[in-house]
Amino acid sequence: MIAATHVCKHFDRIDAVKDVSVTIKKGEVFGLIGTNGAGKSTFLRMLCGVLKPDSGEILIDERPVYENIAAKRDIFYISDDQYYLVNANPIEMMHFYHDFYPEFDSTRFKSLLDKFQLDPKRKINTFSKGMKKQLSVLLGVCANTKYLFCDETFDGLDPVMRQAVKSIFAGELTNRDFTPVIASHNLRELEDICDCVGILHQGGVLMQKDLEEMKLNIHTIQCVFQNQENEAELLQVLDIVKAEKRGTLNLITARGKKDDIMAMVNAFSPLFAEVLPLSLEEIFISETEVVGYDIKKLIF
């Protein structure tokens, strides 16, 4: 488990990370969302022990990570612009990482290179951006660490490769002790893989939510009523997040279980009523608008 408590990091007058507290459970896929400059990369570098927090505490499996070699052996960090040795090829990078990660699976790495059609002896500096991203993920997965920290890992990958990488992550989660933390500026990229998402804004965590719990406890209903009195009474009994009207059609986003919400709606004899599926993006837009933020300006 990862526990960050009141973590702060300053660079001169810039508050890169400001009073961040998050808990990342073992075996879950955690998405860290935020615009460029929100503090995602700085926070990840502190998680993996590259940077030391100015204040606060970061514990990984109840151990401090900064200058802790034992803790760092459980972590593989993929930066947004991953470093490779000058003129190295994938096989040479495999040997490089094997020296740091004794559990590195060289046989599997070579097999994955073949599946991803990456030439094991081609110089990495001749690879495209997407190919370099693929290689970094393969190195990270084959290091067999408990924790994999990914900074904009899906940026530069085409849709097919994104799904391939997500499939690999799913297999790792099933077969071993594995906890990926994925930072991205795009919520849509993480919707189908994350268990929990935290939104980072201006150096602080705006909110952290379990996705499954969110999806079960917020719904949008479109409905039409015979008269305005019924509409008004319904709005009084629902836990409203957002409500708007388009002609006679009401669009209501409310907290609660689906069956409970529909029971309340049906109690006012609507002419028409149905629940609309909500995307993760729509859920977060609704939640953040309640606390005074326009998430569309923050992360899209």
C-alpha cells in the first residue's frame, strides 16, 4: 500500500505539489489525472524516491522510499520521456535493468519484443515516440516489481497499442502482486482500466474517488412529467447534483442507487422516464461542478 500524507514540494517560488494526501491500495489501478503543470510528474518522482518531499510523508508498504534501496527495488518508474543509454538497443537496456532488478524476466522480455514487433538489436534512438513508449512499458512489466509508476504512458500510443498495454496490465494484476499508478492528462484513457482516480489541480488533490462506487451511486435520469408540480416535488426529494430542462424534458443527475432513484421518480407518475449511462468523464464533471470547479477546463 502507498500512503502519502500532507506531501509538499517547492521549486523556488513554485508550489509544485501542495499538501497532497492519497492512499493507494495494494492491487488496484490508480489513475492520477491533471493538466500539464498540475504536479503529476513531481508527485510520481517523490513516490519513487527520486525527489525528497519538503514536508509530509510517503510510505510504501510502511517504509519510507527516499534513499531506501530495498523499497526502490519494488518500484519501476516510467517517465514521460524515458531515459535510455546512448546508442543502446533493447537487449542492452534489458541487461542494464537486470542489474538493478534481480527478478527481471529476460525470456519474457524477448518474447514481448517479438509480439510488439520491436527489433531487439535496433538502436532505440531510431525508434518512434510510440515505439519508445512500448519499450518502456515492456521493460517495466518484465522488471517484475510490485509497483509500476507510469507518467503519460499512453501518450503517443495508437489505439491498438493502448489496448495491448492495458491487456498486459490486466494480466499482471491477475497473476501477481502488482499495483500500477498511471498519471495522465486525459481521463478518457483511464476509464476502462482504473479502480480509483485522483484529480490533481494546481499542486493539490481536488478529489479521490473509487470508480465502481461512483458509478453505482450517481445516475442521470431523463424524464417528462404531466405538470410542473410533480417536477418541483421530485427535485425536493432527490439528492440533486445537477438538473436542467430542455423543453418538457428533464435531465437530472442525482446521487443514490439506481433502483431507489427510479422508485422516487416513478412515484410522481412521469409520462416517460429512463436512466442514461454515465461515462467516467460525465461523473467527474458533475462531482467537480458541485465543489465549484469546471473540470472541462482542468483536464480536457
